Amino acid sequence: MKKLITTATVFIAAFVLLTGCGGNSATTAQNTESEEAKQETVQETDQEAVQETAQEEPVEIQVFIAASLNTVMQDVKAAYEAEHPGVTIVLNADSSGTLLTQIEEGYECDVFFSAAQKQMNTLQDTDGLVVEGTRHNVVNNQVVVVTRKDSGTSVTGLADIGNAESIALADGSVPVGRYTRVAMVALGMLPETDDPSVYTTQEVSDALGGVEISEQSNVSKVLAAVVESSCEVGTTYYSDTYGYEDELDILEKVSYDLTGNVIYPIAQVKNDLASDAQAAAAADFVEFVASDQMKPVFEGYYFDTNVE
């Protein structure tokens, strides 16, 4: 009987010991898994923090824009910087031809927003400076003949613009100057030629009977010459008349049949001096400008966003 009790006691003790060991192993495994999960969470949090820090790294990008975009791009710039507080957009506005020359001469530029396809084609096909896959057509514009409301001009549009005492006209290297000459060729006011932009201001004046023409280096200066009454009439873009509705009369919106479409393309420019963050911000800004989100902004400044 004593042997039975002793054997039973040993068996029970062994069972309890084994059960206890089994429970400790399960608990240890659970604790280990819990610690590993905590470490993974910490690592993920650290990685997210690093990514956020990288995204918030202060970046400045140089954006070259056609002069006729200067007003609307102030709004676009503000909208982008509000969504990307670590990015500063620096706008350089001038004639698309002047901007193209500056880029070719080595000026640091991350984004080019031209008022014509010609300059962008040169930058892409001749210079090889457009980042592949980043080019977009953003807006269309329209050439207009304008005068001050109090000018008393007898001019009714482009066809009789030679009746003015003085005309503000951009030179042929400026897109609005080229489009004006293209329309004059279509109307028979200038002789046929493969590239109407080659006509000098003096040649245009002679074709119009010797009228006084004040040559301007960009579209904004054309507008200013008319607003300030330096010239009786001028050719500018419809978008440039925004904000001057009380001062200017639009004598004619020149038909696309005469000028062709006035498409504004944008693209990222190859910049060997740019950091990775700067290049990424430039690519993102191009997509932002070309997005549906920005269409109402451009339309508010008289641009046509129905382009392909």
C-alpha cells in the first residue's frame, strides 16, 4: 500500500512539473512574439518619421514661366506651397524666347512653362533638356486687339490695325508677336512665308503703310504700353486683360483659324545641380499644374483648359 501511494505521489508530482514547464514555455513564446511586434511597430514608426522628415526637407525650385502666366501662377504657387510647406516655388517670368535662351545659357531651371510649342520643341528636340514623360499641354489662349476705353480709336480689329497712330507689338521671337504675324499672313497683310516670326517690326510697319510701331520684348510690356496710353492699340492675350476690364476695350478676339491654337506646354527641365528632393519636387509641381484641380484656377484668368 505504501508503495502504491509513493508511486502515485511521484507520478502526480512529475505531471505537475511537466505541466508547469509547458505553461512557462507558452508564456515565454507569447512574450517573445509581443516583444517582436513592439519592435516592428517601433521600426515602422521610425521609418515613417524618416520619410516625413525627408518629405519636409526644405526645397526651392526654379520655375520659368511665360510673362502672360505671371498673374495666374501666383495663385498656383500659393496653392502648391500650402499643400507642400517644405517647398518654395521661385517664379521667373519673361518672354518664352528669352527664357529658352537663358536655359540654354545655363541658368538653373527646374520647370519651363512656355506660351508656345516652338520654344518647348527646341528645348526638347534640339537641346535635349526636357525630362522624358513630363511634358503636358496645359491651357490654350487667344490673341486679342486691345485699346484704352478712352482712346477714341477707329480701329476695329487686326485687319485695319494700320489705321492706328501707334501700335504696341511684341517682336517675332515672342509667342504673341509670332501669332500676330501668323494672323497677318493669313489675312494677306504680310507676304506668305514658312516662318512669319522672321518679319521684323520695321517690315510689319512698312506693310501697314508706315504706321508707328513700338516693339516690346514680352506680352506684359505690350499691355502696359496700351494701358499707359503710350500706344493707341496693341495685340496681347485674352488672359492678360484680366483685371483691366474697366480700362481696356477688346476690339477683336482673333480667330484660331488665323493664329492656330495658342497652346501652353509645361515640362520638367534637366538640372544637373538639383538634389534628389529638388528634382522630385519639380516633377510633382509639373503634375500639380497640369492636374484637373488647377483647371478652375486657369479658367478664372480667361485661359481655356479644354486642350489635349
